[in-house]
Amino acid sequence: MILTVAYLANEFPSPVEPYVVEEIEELRRRGVRVIAGSVRKAAPDETLRAKCVPQIILRPPQTIILLRALWLCLRRWERIWGLIARVLFHGSEGIRQRMKALAHTMLGACYAVLLEGSGAQQIHVHHGYLGAWIAMVAARLLDVEFSMTLHGSDLLLHATYLDVKLQNCSFCLTVSEYNRNYILERYQVQAEKVLVARLGVEVREITADPAPQPKKNDALTLLAVGRLHAVKDHAFLVRACSQLQASGVSFDCLIAGDGPEWRNLDCLIRVCGLQQQITLLGHVAHQHMNSWYDRADVVVLTSRSEGIPLVLMEAMARRKIVLAPTITGIPELVIPGKTGFLYEAGSMGDFVARLLFIRSLIQAQVDPHVQPYIKSAGVQLDQIRRAAREYVYENFNRSRRLQAFGDLFLRRIGPRVESIPYEAFVLQQI
């Protein structure tokens, strides 16, 4: 009998979530029949679409599907009554959140209708947002198991009804040890249900370090990569650049990404008079990012919440110096002074000071007149670049991570799932 898994994402395929496509393809390589689904229709992306397309798109649902979903709910009311009672009578959620949960319950019934007869034995959802409630309801109606992967904001910022989702899932994957500990400390969930499955990036075989390229000028080039969303806090970066300008520091700042904060950022850049120093690049296709990474002296991250960001992994794999906040699972990737630099989250003074320190180390590599101890520090910067590359190669290598994910996933949905204790799964792989 072929193992069949229904895999649901909020928006699929998405250029900012390549790991969804990669995990589906990994399961299919192992002979698993995967029914890929998306809550809403994604914007066209030919690169991703050529690899994997959703077989089910839930929104907007067809009228006939809605009617069948309603009938399914009536016939199997006892399976979902506990969830509906939780929404209506318990918890501290507001009216708007409760109404959304009821709407998502109906979408879950629609999902169950579309999966009926497919032979799906497991429903897995990536991210703990609305798709997780939908998958949970569908699993209840179909009497199959439900599992999910949690990243960052879906756990730390937007955890609506996460207690219910964790209680009902057969297992939960998450991307960092920080996240796992956070879940176990705040939710009543069995420890063996929560497992770490890290993400990874493509890392080629390690070769000799390239010869350092001298800078054409003394301007410090910063690069930030990520969707323009409030949680990424690019406004923090713009304000930091304003302080650099006030200090007389020569710099360029490149911001690659698109999103709802574009207009606000553009306005802030103009208010600060930084149009000549800061460039909003818009969405840059992944295959075109190399040239921008090549230009950067420092890749910066200013997010308020993250899992373990792929952008930091990609920068480190390219031997780039990174500067990121001390939040969530980031210290599991960026080891201060060894694989990169960290600053105190939310501290503008610390962020700017770290940038100035990194700038002094970079200048030490190109200025023959600097003091010997500073010159030695510049050599240390080369060691950090090398160590960052090696650390990502060993611990966040995409091919290894996908193999680990596939092993873990199939073990958890196999017949011996009850007997598998939690093991530091990822740590055993590195």
C-alpha cells in the first residue's frame, strides 16, 4: 500500500518559502504519494511552479464543495464538536479571532471533502497559522492524524489557538532548540511530540578561500534580505543608517525584498534624507542574489521575530559577515565572534556600535598603515568568514537537512510511532 500524505501550506508555492517545495519533493523521492495543497492561490512564480504545483487550492471554495462540507459536518458532528465548543465557550480569544476560527472550520471541512477517497493517512501543515486549524479539522473529519511544522512568528507572535493545535497533533516539528524549549515551557504537550528539524541551504563542497578583493572605496556596504513586513523591522535599519550618516560614516545600504511596508520605508528614507545611501531593490529572484551578496560587506538582519533565517545561512555559506539580533534560535547559527556577530535585540546603540567595529576590521584588511593589533583583528575577520562557511556546511546543509527531515517524518508516521522517544535528532546528524 502506497503511503499517502496530504501536505498543506498557507500559500504554495512561495518564493520566500522554498523549503515547502523541497520537503514535498523529498517525500516523493522516497516513494510517498504527496497531495500538495494551498489555502490560497499563490502569485505566479515560474521557477517554483515548474517544480511543484498545488493539487488543491481551498480559497475561494466552490459552492458545491461548501454544501458537501456542510453535510459532512452534520454527519460527523461529534468529531468536531469539541473544537467548536472551544471556539465558542472557552479561551480568551476575541470575537474576531473566534469568528475566523469558525470560518476556518468550514474551510477544514472543505479540505476534508476534497481529500475524501484520496487514501491520505496523514495531513501535515507547514506553519501554525490558519492552515493548521484547517488541517486539524480535516483530520478530525477524516479520522486521520495531523502534524505541523512551526517556525517563528506562528509560534512567538501569532499563536492563536496553538494550544488546541498542539494538543491535537500527532507530532510537531520546529526549526530550533529554542522553539522546542519554548513550546515545552508554555504548553501542556508531551516532550516526545515536539522534535527539531532544522532548515538548510545549498552549500557546495568547501574549497580554498578566494583571494580577498580590495574595496574600491571606503564605503561600508550593508545588505538586508527579506520581505518588507513590520516584523522584519527594516525601519530599525533605516534609523541606524541615519545615525551612521550623522557620524560621518560613508556607507551604502541595499534592501532586497517586497511587501506591505514598501511605502512606509520609502517615506522614512526620504524623511531621513537617505535616498542616495539606501536602495530598495524590490523582489530579487533567488538566482540573481549572488551579485548583491558579492557587493555586501555585512549582511544585516533586524527582525523582531524569526525561526532560524535562511538569509543568514545563505550569507554565511557565501563567507559573508553577518550581524543579527540575539533572539530565538539565531544564536544556534550565529556564534558571536566565531561565525558572525550579534547585537542586543532592539538596541540601536549596540547595533550601530557593532557595525562600526566591523567597519574598523574591514578597513584593517585594506589599509597598510593601521596599527598591528588592528591588523591582527582584520585577520580574525577572515577566520570568521571561513568558520561561518564551514559551520553552515556541517550543520545547515540542505541535502543533509532534507534527508534528516525525510527520515524523521517517515519514522513518526510509521507503525512504531508510539515507541519512538524524543532524541536530539538534529544534533545526532551533525
